[in-house]
Amino acid sequence: MALRPSVADRLLAAGAFVLGVVVAITLQAVDFDGERNVDLWAIALLGAMSAPLLARRRRPIIVVLAVLAVSTPYHILDYPHEATMPASLVAAFAAARYSAPPRRAAAVLLAVAAVTVPVLADEASGAPGDALLGVGWLFMAFFAGLAVRFHENWKAAVTARVEQERADEVERRVAEERVLIAAELHDVLAHGLAVANVQASVAAHLIDQLPRRGDASLEELSSTLHNLSDTSRATLHELRAVLDVLHGGEAEPTEPAPHLGELQRLVEMAEAADVRVDVEADGLPDELPSTVSVVAYRIIQESLTNVIRHSTAKHATVRLDQNGHRLRIAVIDHGPARASSTVTPAGFGIAGMTGRAQAVGGELSAGPDESGGFEVRASLPLPEIWRVPS
């Protein structure tokens, strides 16, 4: 299991400190000439040299500078020089792995200086070979950091390419499904609506040619056929707009989205199906935000359609009122439901209404009422400029 970065950095800093102390004590034990005995001051300097490694990921260049700053007095005091290598190697590795490319050259020069300058400046040591050996180790650590950095970048690029290819494949499949759905809708639903529209128009025209002689039933039949023709034509228009969207285009902008100002259209549609609709509107402004108005219209439209299709009620009530910052909608019929009705609160129509309400930050509930009918209630939030005092 991989360690968290902060934990790994603590362990690495502690390891560099312990290893530095061990190296210093070991070199002192073999009695190298010209090197000062390890004391508490040397151990403190090694600790101060290792502490900046905790920030090696966030500030790699500053870490190199800190290691250089602490190693300089350590070397000048002529403690065992090799003991600074653990912290210096980690700093050089971090500079190559985590710093931006323009700073890497400066980082490696600083790391080299951390080893060579103090040693060469110390005439008593007379050990340029030790400095060159240290430079070699630092270059190895630096290029190891570069190798890890390049490997991570390559791996990230490969992963990104694979994810992009996967996303493109998912998008392609979704597009294929959309086209397939659009084809099915066009071949079945759109064709059926077009045929129904033509037949209703022809039937209405033929009836209009018959002599009336005050026959109320013929008048009613003619009106029903005309309404059926208008409704099927409007539905076919909206269906074609949906098909355009499914095909990846945009809905035709020739006709604006319906809104509450066209509520009378829904009332007439319901009355043409022999359902009387009473509209009770209280305290509504003349205009409402378009998004809320469209959602409210669609909720009422779906609710009245459900009344026509799934209820035996001949009367429905639509209530609209504004309570503070919310538009409240209620569509109520007194039922009872038709015996063959399959409408439930989890039906597609109610799920669609709920989704529309939630899309503008509102909420919707639907279900049977105590009288055996059905009610749909929605509450939609209004922007600040449309709010009235509660």
C-alpha cells in the first residue's frame, strides 16, 4: 500500500538524517585524517540539513538552497564530508523531479556547489578527488530524478490518451444510440402522427362539406376533428424538434418555447377532450422568468394530459399563486382513475415533471388525494427581481 506523500517525506527526511549520522560516526571510527570528531554540533547540523527535505515536493529549489546553506558550515568545520551526501542526493533528486525545467540547471549547479565549493575552499582537506566523487553522485541523483519525471509524464500522457479514446468511444456509442432512437421515433411515432393528422384533416374537411341543418353532433364532431388535427400537428412539430436534437442538431428556432402566457391553449385542449378546466391564478406578476414559465407550462400540460388519459373526471382545477419567492402550482382532478390506468408516482410522465422542477431548483409531488382523485403540486423558485413580500 502506497504511503501518503507527507508520511513518505517524513520518513525520507528521518532516513537521510539517520544515515548521515551513521556515515559520520563510521568515518570517525576508521580515523580519517584531517576530519574533526563528530559531536552534538555536527549532529545538529546534519539534522538541520535533513529537515528541509520535508518540503522537497513543494519547494525543491528552496530545499537545495537550504541544504547548501547548512552544509557549508558543516564542511568548513571539517566534519566528515561524506555525511552530507544523503541529504544532498535527496535534494538533487527532488530538484530534477519536482522543479520546473528552467530551474533544473540552477538546481544542479547549486547541488554541485554544495559539495565542491566548501571542500575545495578547505585547504587543509586537500581532497579534490572527494569533491569530484561527490559531484558524480549528485549528477546520478539528478538524472535519476529526471528519469522518474519523464517516466511519470509519459505514463500520464498514455493514461490521458487512453481515457480520451475511451471517452470518444463512449461518445460515439451514445451518438449511435441517439441516432437509433431518433430513427425509431421517426419510423413509428412521427409516421403515425403524420397519418393521424392527415386523416383528421380530411375527415374534418369532409364533415364541413355536409349540410349542417342544426345538427349539434356534427358540429361537435367537426370541432373535435379540427382540434385533433391542430394537436397532432403541434405534437408532430415538437417531435421533429426533438429528433433534430437527437441527431446532434438544434431544435428549430421558428417557434418559441411555450410558456404560462399560453395556458389557455392547454385549457382548450383539455376541453376538446371533454374535461372542463378551471384556472385560479392569484398574485402572479404579468411576466415570469422564461425558464420557470416554460417548466410551469410543461408541468401543467403533462398533468392535464394525465387527467385526460387516466382519469374519468370531467373537471380539473389548475391553481397558480406566488408565495414570497416561489411559484406554486397545483393541478387537481377528483377522479376516480380509469380501471386500465397504469399511472403511478414512478411513471415516466411524473418522473419527467419532477426532473423539470428539480432542474430549476424546485420540487414536485404527485399522488392520489383523499377524494379518490389525483393531484400534482410543484413549487418553483423565482429570481430576486420577481419576488414579492411573503
